[in-house]
Amino acid sequence: MASYKARFAAGETLSEAFVIVHEGADPAVDVVVHEKGDGGRTTFVAVPDETVAGEVAGKMASELQLIELYGGSGPEGAEPVIRAVDSRVPVGVTAYRR
């Protein structure tokens, strides 16, 4: 299977999720889904911690081509997400030290 970057560059419509770690967030409520006109979707979902991020990512992984994790504690904090998707989808990580 071609990489996300190659598929994007080829003009393929893809689905991705941006999972944002934010204290007090409720992923059942703090979610926005943008349906793309030519297929695919972009999902933004806030979660209270990395453990819940993993649970949410695991449920969405089969419908996505990319997951980005924001606001976590760094690469080590992404472990629950990476384990939950079990290599089904790439996971990007951005974080800062608190």
C-alpha cells in the first residue's frame, strides 16, 4: 500500500483524525467531523488523556489513513495510540514539555 504522502500527492481523497489531549475533554461531545465533498472526512476530537486517545484512535483506525496526536506528553505518551491502531494507520505526534 502506498504511503499517506504518496496517496495525498496523487490526489486521492483520504480520511484523517486529529486527536487533541486536553484536560477535562469529553470525546463523546468534543468532536467535530468534516465530511469532504468528494469522499473522506477530517475528524477533530478532544480527549482528556493519552489512554483515552488510544481508545478513541483504536475505534476509528479502520476508517482512517492518518492520525495526528496533539498535546500529549511526547513520543512516549503516544504509545497507547500506537498500540491501539496496531499498525493499521500511521500516527503523527506533536507535543511539548510541560
